[in-house]
Amino acid sequence: MKKYDYTTIFFAIMGSFLVLFILIPILNLMVSSNLGAISANLHDPQVISSLFVSVYSALIATIIALIFGVPLAYILARHDFFGKGLVESIIDIPIVIPHTVTGIALLLIFTSTGIIGAPLSKLGIIFTNSISGIILAMLFVSASFVVNSAREGFESVDPRMEKVARTLGSGTLRTFFVISFPLALRSIVVGAILCWARAISEFGAIIILAFYPLAASTLIYERFVQFGLSDSTPVAIILISICLALFIVVRLLIKGWRSYDKN
């Protein structure tokens, strides 16, 4: 039987308080509503619609984050340039500012009278109270997860492998897709899943920029304000179940990749 020293035991006890602080409210939420109420909400068209809006919008936001974020992550990982620290700080800004502030900032620019929203509204692209606005808000608050995770993945790839490939006649773009991207794929996938999870949980920016169509987080708030805990809790349980299932998948993927790397 493995013996632990007093320091390890003390640290484990201290860490357990934080684990319990996170776990107890979640477990309490999961058991605070009966299965009948949850089942009824799963058949409620409004709940189904809000879940679809959240899942779909988060997926589109994640795809956009990947399209623009992965190239940026590669540049940040492979090149030093003037203002690099500023770019990295800008990418992290959505993590540190209140998301209601994010909603106001986006509303000022993307409203039909804003500097970006005005010309786009003439083309029929509306961001206020539309699914486009929900995607926009989700993208703003979650894209940094893709960039940061992908950058760490590219940094873990030995640059000498890329140099060897280019020496053998492979172009820069081909080297990226044959060498760099596959080796960093694990980090990119993890970043994408975290991006999706962060996007689907967004509330503050969405409620200001695009209250309608109702996303799941907005529906929970609306039902809580109008009807109280009894009506909002079942929807909250459904949403958190989706998020927990996602993170279980993430953990299994990471564990599987680590086992593969060891072998």
C-alpha cells in the first residue's frame, strides 16, 4: 500500500474543499427536479427550439473560430514579430471582461445603425435579435480557447520536422497540412470542444445583443424571472447534462490520445 506524507495529505484535503465547492451545487441541481418535469420539458417545443439554437449557434461559432483561429495560432507559435504580445493580449481580452460589457460593445458596432451593422443590414444581414447575433456573441467570448489551445499544440511540434519537410521539397502550405496540423490536431480538437462548451453556456452578451430567438441560457433566465425555480430548473438540468456529457467525451479523448502516445 502506497504511503503518503503529511504534506500530500494536507494538500489533498485543501484541494477537496474546492472540488466539493464545485461538485455539490451541480449534484444538488441534478437532483432538485423530478424526472416527470424533465421529461415534459424535453417534449416542450420551446425548450427543444432553444436547445437547437444553442447547439447550432455554438457549432457555427466553433467552426468560424477554427477557420480563423488555427492560422493565427500557427503564426503566434512559429513567428516572433513586433506587437506579438499585444496580439496575444487582445485574443485573451474576452476572457477577462464582463460579458454584459461584451454585449454592449458588440451592440454598438453591429446594430443596424453601427459602423459594421449598418452596411450589412442593407444586405439583409441583421445581428440584433437574430441567430446571427447569437453566433457573433458566442464567437467573441469563445474563440480564444481555440487560438490558445492550437498555439500550444503547434509549439509542441518540433520545428526541425517542418524544416526537413521543406528541405525535401514540400511547400510551406503542404508542410503545414502534412506535418504541423496532424501533430497539433489533439490540441486543436480539445480547443474546439472547449470553444463549443464556452459558447453554448454564454448568456451575458447574448441577452443584450440577441435576446431572441431564445437560446437555452436565455430561456432559463426568462423562465426563472417569470415563473421561478420550478420552471427554470428542469431546463437548466438538461443544459448542464449536455455540457457534462461533452466534457466526459473530452476527458476520454485526452486519455485515449495519451495512451496512444505512450504506446
